[in-house]
Amino acid sequence: MKRGFFITGTDTGIGKTLVSCALLQAFDHKGVSVGTMKPVAAGCEKGIDGWQNDDALQLMQHANIELNYSQVNPVALPPPIAPHLALEASGVIVTIKALAAHFEQIKNSADYFIVEGAGGWQVPLNENESMAEIPKALGLDVILVVGIRLGCINHALLTTAAIEQSGQQLAGWIANIIDPEMLMIEKNIQTLHNQIAAPLLGTLPFMRGKAVAAVSDKLNVAPLLGHT
Ligand SMILES: Nc1ncnc2c1ncn2[C@@H]1O[C@H](COP(=O)(O)OP(=O)(O)OP(=O)(O)O)[C@@H](O)[C@H]1O
Ligand SMILES: [Mg+2]
């Protein structure tokens, strides 16, 4: 792997998966190999080979290397609840070290990796660790998806401050318009643009229906590939 990215967001349900799929597609269009991982997923349905999460399945559809389901999503928890509670309910303890060991096995199968977190930045994994420790342990830079809606400025600035405080690198952020009724959308994005030092990699419009192919060209992945 040349470089990998951990996709976090200002909240749950604000477009991390959609943006991750668009990033996978944008990397594919650049002609590079790109793999994916959803380390921990809560909210799964029974598939042929066990529990499967829709985010992981969507990500797999947009990666351009072959990985099997359990390689992409090693921890698949049935109930759609906070991951540490789902783990507690199933009596399983997952550590950052175990996730890093898993990633070691797959990370050299592609030049780039898009790894989607769960929920927002500071989601607990177990009693002592949180998802915020994943990027450092897996050697990933962070990309923040800001779900553009009222309240997002506070959520975005709190998240960028926490990322910075953790000593991890914010490679860029993406404005994803999830509330088309919001007033002064452009000015809100401009405010964030002025206050977040990392590059704005793109603004995704509100869309009816899923249209990843249509939005991947709105993302500027050149800074992520190491050339401008
Ligand atoms: N720009 C957009 N326009 C319209 N709908 C969107 C947009 N972005 C995301 N959505 C929709 O919002 C919902 C949540 O998006 P998504 O699943 O990508 O969020 P998430 O942050 O990955 O959520 P989770 O925390 O569950 O992983 C989905 O139904 C998705 O299609
Ligand atoms: Mg998701």
C-alpha cells in the first residue's frame, strides 16, 4: 500500500459510505488499484456466509481489487446499535491491535485503501479504546465527511480539533449536502473552508436516488495521490 485513508464523519448517517464509494470510483478512474475495509459494522443481515453489512457490500462493489467479505468486514455485528454495545451483547472483545493485524494481511493487495469508520470520530470500540485510534494503528490518514446541515459547523470543528489533538493527519474533507432545504449552504461551506486547514476535496450535491458514478468526478483526489 502506498497510502490509505480512514473515512470519518460528523455523525452517523451523513454520507460516509456514499463518499467512500465515490472516492473508490475516483481512484479507479485515475487508474490506480484501490481496496476497501469496514473494520467494524453494526447492523447486519444474514447472508449465505454469515452476517453481512450493507456498507461493506456497497464498498466492495466500488473497489477494483478482489477481497472476500470477511477480509473487508472482519467484525460484523447484527444489531444496529453502538458498536461497543453490540460487541458487549455478543460477548466479543475487539481490540485495535487485532484490527491492525487483520489489515496487515490485506493492505499490500492494493496501492490505495479506503477504510470506512463507524458513526463519528470518537465512537468507543471497547472499554479502553475508541475508533479514533484506528488510523494511527493501521497507518492511515484521515478524511472527514461533513454532512452539510444546520449544526454541522460545530460538529465539523469539534471533529477536526479532536483529530488534530490525536496527532493524526487530516488529509482533506468533503462537504456532502444532506439537507437541500438548509439556508445559506454555500456560506456554511465557505466558513468551514476558512477554518479547516486541510484541503476541501469536493462538494457533493444532494441527490435523489443513489448515483455514485455521477458524483465521483466532483472529488479532487489528486492531493491524495501525492500530485496536484
Ligand atoms: N448527498 C446526498 N444526497 C442525498 N442523499 C444522501 C447524500 N449523502 C448521503 N445520502 C443518503 O443518506 C443516507 C446515509 O448515507 P450513508 O449511508 O452514506 O451515511 P453513513 O455516514 O455512511 O452512515 P453510517 O454511520 O450508518 O455508516 C443514505 O440513504 C444515503 O443514500
Ligand atoms: Mg456508512
